[in-house]
Amino acid sequence: DLDVRIPPGIQDGATLRLKGKGGAGMGGGPAGDALITINVASHPCYTRRGYNLEVKVPISIKEAILGGKIVVPIPGGTTTVQIPEGSSSGKKLRLKGLGIDSKTSKGDLLVELQIVLPKNIDPKLTAVAEAYDSTENLREAINW
């Protein structure tokens, strides 16, 4: 058994070398080095990209259109984030310095907004959707 200190921010697949902690050398020589390959487990909430973390957060249609404040999970707790009005699903908000902390740098937390429709759609919402023709705006947004 060995006690090993894992450096903060270590990447998946990195190898740690513990000098002199390996097996005994041939013919009574000194012990070799122990090599440990790091496997970083996935997280149910976050995806890691280098030192940045990504999280998908559900928002309502109202929050997407009008903007508003939402609670976002961050490592070690939560924080409140202001959603800009007119936010589309897939929009990413950057929270600086809330990603992976390492010896040399600190990553960011990227919050990806995901618009979630209600289970039961109100007839008023249906009427608004039918009255609004978004085809023109959609074509402009994707440069058709």
C-alpha cells in the first residue's frame, strides 16, 4: 500500500511516478519506480473539457424570452446567474474561475441553457405560438 498525493487539476490518463516505490531491482539492486495511471471518474452533473467544466441547465420559455435569474450548480454549492433576455437553447454563459483548479491555472464553468417545455401546454401558449410565425426570424438567424 502506498499513500499518494494527487495534484489538483490532474488530467485523465496522466501518469504519476513514485521514485523508489516500485519492485525490487534485479540481483539485489535498488527498487524501481512505481508508475500510477490516473483515471478521473465522470461526474453526473459536469463534463470536463481541459480545466473547464460544462453543465446543462434547464430554463423555461418565459426565462428564455424575458431573461431572469436562475440557480446554477457549481462545485461545492450553487450560485445565481442572470439569463439575458432572448436566450436560445444551447446558449453558453461563462462563469470565470469556477472550473478545475490546478497549480498553474483555474478553469471556467460553462453553463449551457436548455429550454424545457412544460408537460401540459396551456392553450394561451398554443395560441401565441400559432399567431407568431418564426420562420422568417429562424431563416435570418441561420443565414438562409
